[in-house]
Amino acid sequence: MRIPSGKTDQNIYFEAVDSTDLITKKTGLTSFTVYRSRNGGTMTAYTTPTIIELSSANAPGLYALLVDEDTTIASTSDAEEYA
């Protein structure tokens, strides 16, 4: 994913499913551990990940992670990858 330097209002959307059958959607989740890597760097844990469930009724299991940490890229780069 490419995010402009310093932009902190972009989301990564993901679907949470049951770890046993990998099909059943998981709703009501509130605690997450999230890791990030910018430009191939070391995987680093988010300090305070902001994640919301979009709608347990209309889109069960669909969540959005706010990409709001470590988005300022090197001054010599036009863009960097973020995972």
C-alpha cells in the first residue's frame, strides 16, 4: 500500500474470520495486535491501533484499521511501501 507522506486518515480494510473454519465472520472484536513495516523495515507493533467494525448487521466481520503511525517517509523518497 502506498500512502502519501504524513497522511494519517487512510484505512486498510480487512475481514475477521474464525480461526477454526476460516469462514465464519467474527463480530464485536475490540482488541487487536497490529504490526507494520515501512519500506521493508523491521516489523513494529502499533502503539495504539485504531480499528472500527463497519457494521455487524450489514457487513459482519468487516473492520477498518486507521493508518496513523509511521507515515512520514524519507525526504529523499517520493513514495514508500507500507505493509
